[in-house]
Amino acid sequence: MRLAVVGANGKMGGELIRAVKRIDGVTLSAAIVRQGSSYVGQDVNILVDGEKTGIIITDDPLPALAQSDGILDFTQPEASVMYAGFAAQARIVHIIGTTGFNPDQENKIQSAAAHAKIVKSGNMSLGVNLLAGLVHKAAQALSPNDYDIEISEMHHRRKIDAPSGTALLLGKAAANGRGVDLKKVGVYGRDGIMSPRQDGEIGFAALRGGTVIGDHSVIFAGTNERLVLSHFAQERSIFADGAVKAALWAYKQEKGLFSMLDVLGLND
Ligand code: NAP
């Protein structure tokens, strides 16, 4: 399978290129950067070290995608919406790891999935997707009258969206477990709220600093006990490996919008 990496000069872009080189069954077809980037025209090896690859970094997506079976995309929401459109035109695979979409952008991606094979997830790691399954089960078992759910996350100082896509993914798993809509029960920061916590709320707290790759904890706080389910990412390579795995899986599917739970067979 021929894979193009978009946002090739980003933190995840480099990880994705390394993962494509490392994993059997895939080859790098293109490395795409933002229009006018200073990386254009240079060999991909400038981004990941190692020997020259012969693949020249480009800012012209259409010719690059014409020779690709899929796109690996961890960029920014506007870029991912644009690439979902390209994937739909070309009827190819689009793996979206980007986070921070607004509802309008989510709808555009859903529309693109009428023609493209899209896998979108706020976290591509096996561990976090398993955690989501455990959170779903715990939320089913622990009544909102007895257990309060709070989700905390910490990421590096340069992260631009909050709460993280993974925290939202875990919040949705908890809300689904309780049979409620996260849009109705989610509370994002309690600054200025001068009243006690309401039963059934799912609270979020975001910390930023240093080089933390991604820590998440879902806390079920009851009377005299707390259950804490956590995941700590130690290397970005876990997300890149998951993205390549998702691409190989999606290559064999019909068009549609899928999650990592579908890819990992955890969606029962
Ligand atoms: P980053 O280092 O800032 O990289 C983002 C890249 O996207 C940059 O190379 C940027 O180019 C590029 N980009 C933005 N708009 C573009 C456009 N229109 N065309 C081409 N390239 C464009 O950020 P990161 O840490 O790699 O994270 C990227 C995204 O992935 C974030 O949304 C993050 O939350 C998410 N993420 C998801 C997972 C997961 O498992 N789902 C894991 C880690 C991160 P410039 O440098 O030119 O601006």
C-alpha cells in the first residue's frame, strides 16, 4: 500500500514517515507540507535522518495523491477537512489523527466518507482504545448517584487544543456507558462556577507543560473510594504505528467513516 504523509515536518509527521519505513506492506509515496514551506524540494531524509530516499518533499497535493492509496494526516482541522475532500475525489484511504474539530468540520468529514475510506480517532494507540472500553464498562457498572466521573489530561506545552481529543474520546466512552449525551453532561473547567457539582456531570481538566506526550486518567470518585483508570504515552511512535495499522485495515474496507475501535475489533 502506497502512503502519503501530510504535515510531514510536524512532530507526528516524522513519526509517521519512520513507521511507514519500519512496517511491512506499506511504502512512502509522498511527503507533503504546507504551501510555500522551506522544506519543499528537499529529500525526505532531512525530516527523519538516514540515507537519501529519492522522495522529494512537496507542497502540491494532487500529483502526490494520484500515486497514493492512502493519506496519513496528523495536522490541523482545516487541513484535514481539505484532505478528506481530496481523499473523497480520489476514492482512497484517509487516516485522520488530527484533533480539535468543530461540528461543521466534523460534518464535512462525515460527507467525505460517502466516497473515501476514513479512519478518524483522537488517539490511535491500542492502549487508549482498550482504556476506552474499560471506561465504558466501569461507567455502566457505577451509578451516577454514587460515582462522579472526572477526566484529567496532561500534554506538552505546545499543544493547541484543550481538552485533548483523547480526553473527549474517553468522555464519550463514559457517557455512552451511562447512556447519556456528553454534550449535555460535559463540564469543561469549573472556573467561576459557585455551586456544588451536579450528579451525572462528566468533568474535564487540562494541564499543559514540558514535553509530556499524553497522560490521561478517568477518575470514578465514590464515597470513601476512587477507581482511577489511566494511560501514559511514552513515545509518539505508538500513534504512528496505530495509524499505519489503520491504513492497512481501511484499504480492505468499503467507503465509510470508522474509528480505531473498528480497526482493533473492539467495537462490540
Ligand atoms: P505539529 O508538530 O504542530 O505538526 C502539525 C503539522 O501539520 C505541521 O507540520 C504543520 O505544518 C502541518 N500543517 C498544518 N496545516 C497544514 C496544511 N494546510 N497543509 C500541510 N501541512 C499542514 O503537531 P503534532 O504534535 O504533530 O500534532 C498534530 C495533530 O495530531 C494535533 O491535532 C494533535 O492533537 C494530533 N495528535 C493525535 C494523535 C492521535 O493518536 N490521534 C497523537 C498525537 C497527536 P507547519 O509546520 O508548516 O505549520
